[in-house]
Amino acid sequence: MPVSRIPSDVFFLDRSSGRALQAQLRETVVALLRTGQAAPGATLPSSRKLAAHLGIARTTVTLAYQELVAQGFVEARDRRGYVLSQSAMPELPRPIRAEPRRPGAPDWDGFLDMGLSKRRRVIKPRDWRHMPYPFVYGQMDASLFDHAAWRDCARQASGGRDFFDLAGDQAAADDPVLVNYIRSTMLPRRGIRAEADEILITVGAQNALWLAAELLTRRPLKAIGENPGYPDTLQALRWCGADVGTVEVDEHGLPPERIPEGTGAVFVSPSHHAPTGATMPVKRRRQLLRAAAERDFVVIEDDYDFEMSFLEAPSPALKSLDRDGRVIYVGSFSKALFPGLRLGYLVGPARFIAEARELRALILRHPPGHLQRTAAYFLAQGHYDRLMRELRRAFAQRRSEMQAALRGTGLSIAGAARFGGSSVWVEGPPGLCSNALAEALLGEGVVIEPGAPFFDRFEGPCPFFRLGYSSIASERIAEGVARIAKTVRRLRPMAFEPGRTGS
């Protein structure tokens, strides 16, 4: 039965969530109404009593109550304090008698392929942020991000003119402010010139890669990827029906002469190979483009992480050397800003982008307009450039710490971006299984990324793993690496005996 006076003990605060206390109080009151636990007219605890119960400032409770009054959920009454509003009572659906579940559930194995749930992928522990030594790639360090500037840009994008401009259905169109910034500033930094109709905003680089794969596989396609390489690219191609092969990379990335005959598309990350960090020299890039022209295939260039250049300037993008319109370029803001942003872009011939736009419209119309405009303001007002300078400074220090910490451990750096980057690719002793290593390290508070998912094929245990340094503080790197080395020695003690390889 709904209560007429709401006791203080129905309120609680999750201080570990990082969410505003006022917001949590308001949500509790709204939930009481929606679930029928309290009826209109029920009296809320006094601000003094509730503040004492929760151990917070009385002002916090008062402000939460005042906001509920403004929203119409609560009324202020003389001598009674705050009560739940009659007008805020939700219309509850009539109860429906539950029918017993009948036997004969659908045979989902018959309806679905079920292969996606078994795909190779890099899995990060959900609680990695609470680990003391998170060598997690592609995640942000909140201490380096200018949250106040982002919030200010979001506020600008919520202003009257912007809000009503973006609130309508944009059909398949993108935010012209963001497209213009990409066209006038981001792409020229990579040596690329493009018109507005040659650019498509996507939900991150992964969405861009999938759109390209889906469009190219409408006809039978023989596609080539890198080995090792970004696992989701190969999985997407296979899911879309492509005949997929891989080419072994070397210290300079993918060798064009190893691309087999009959190839229709090559998916490559020339500026910063995933996961080794290898950079394809300009001479090899020209070789690849010549091969594409002579043998009539297209190239999809994943240019992630190019902003993290603190050792030397990055090489020009492969797309910048393209004179035949054979390169489809994939860029992303998610790595540079924060991964939850999920904003990327495709650049290619206008005809290709027009088809990609229509395909995207069938799936999700367009990425959220407000998010696009917020990102556009953050970029255009110089916050992005300032953030890049800060990240390069911090990552240069962390990379130096990582290299120093790995010396003498028996672990070798098998790959790292020549111009900087935000991770190193590490090889352990022969016979080491990096999956087992990652599992054992969780008990030490260390998170690494095992290497096996990056390989299309690898015989025996995979001794490779990736150590990211974008989300770990510089002062924690040495101890984290020491714990890794200690655990490796425990798992493979024979490899470190005198005369053994890997010592």
C-alpha cells in the first residue's frame, strides 16, 4: 500500500558511481511515484532529517526538492513541507493476467548463424579502471581531458539556435560544421584534399570499416587483411561474405608484393599498424598504389592514432598519394578524444560516399546531431589542439618509462610506432601463453591485452601481448611491468635459465 509519509531510509546514495548527489535524490523521488510505492500527497522527509540520514549538506537536499517542484513532481505546502504532486501521478497500465509459458521455444540455432558470439576479440575486464596497473589500449586518462571545455561546447550546442537546428530529422545529412572542420583542418594535416560530398560521418572507425566492407561485398570479393591485424576488420569482412585472406606483415607493415592475384580490396593500417605500430615507408606506399592500379583493386586505409606523433612527424596518409581515387580513408576522433564518443569519418570518391550514406541511413540515419555539433565546437575552438599537445607530452614520458621498465626483464619490444603512438607490442619467451599470462595478472592488479585475437593464424601458444599506456599513470608503469615480468618468470621459469632463448 502506498505510504503517506515517506521515510528517510528509502533514500540511499551510490557515492562510488561519480554521479551528482542531487540527481540521485531526484531519481529516487520519481521512482517512488512511477512504481506506486508512494501516492500523490505523501510527505517527503524534511531537508534537515534527510540530510542527516544521508550524511550530506542540507543545501543538497533543498536544491533537489526545488528542482522537483520546478519539474512538477513535488509541491511545496505550508506547514507540511514538500509533498508528491497529484498531477505527476503516472497512468499505470491495467494489469494483465500472466499466461504460463508454453513449451517449444524457437530454435535460435536455426534462425541465426550464431558465429558472431564466438568471434575473436580483445576483451577488457569491465572493472579495469579500478585496477592499479591498467595497460589498456585505446582508453582515455580522465586527468588529461579538459572536461570543462567539453561541457562548455555541449552547452553551446544546446543553445536555442543550434538545438532547434539539430532537433529535426536530418535524414541522411551530417552536421555541416563538423564536415567543414574535417575538410578544412583535419584532412589537410594528412595531406588530403576532399570536397564535402566526399566525406561521411560515422559512428566511430569501426562503423566506417563495416560500411566499406558491406558495400564492397555486394558482389563476390576477395579481400586481404594484415596478419597480425585488427581482428574486427577480418570478422566484418567474413560476416559480409567476402573471401578473406591475410598477408604476414614485417617491420614495415604489409608487403605489397605478397598480395595474391585476384584480390579486390586490401584493408591496411599503413601509418600505425595494429597492433605492432609499424609504419609503412612512403616508397612501399607508392608500391601498394601502383599494384592497386595495375591489378585493379581498392585500398581501405585505417589511419587511427596518427595524432600521437611525439617522436617525429607522421608520414603522409596513403590517401594523400592517391591519384586514381582507389583509396577509401577511415579516420576517427574516438581514440584522440575519448572512446565513448564514437565519432569517425569515411573519405572517398563522391559516388562511393553517396552509396555509403544511403547504407548508413538504412541502419541509423546519422550519428546524433548534438554530439556532432559538440565535437565540432571542441575542435574548432582549439580545445582539441591543446589536448593533443598535452597527450603527446604525457605519452612521450610514459613511452620512455615503458622502455626503461622493460629493459632486463627478458621481454622484448616486438613493435612500437616510430613516431610515438600509445602502446607497445611485446614478445615474451617461447612457449608463453599470453592468455594465461593475462588471466594470472588480474590477481596482481595488472591488465594487459593478449595477442592471440590479433592473429588470423598462429601455431601454438601466442607469446605476444600489447601494453597500452594511454590510461595508466607514468609513476605506475615501472611497478606494473615488474609484476608482468615476475609473473612471466613464474609461468615460464625454464625460459630464463642460462643458455635458454628468451633470457
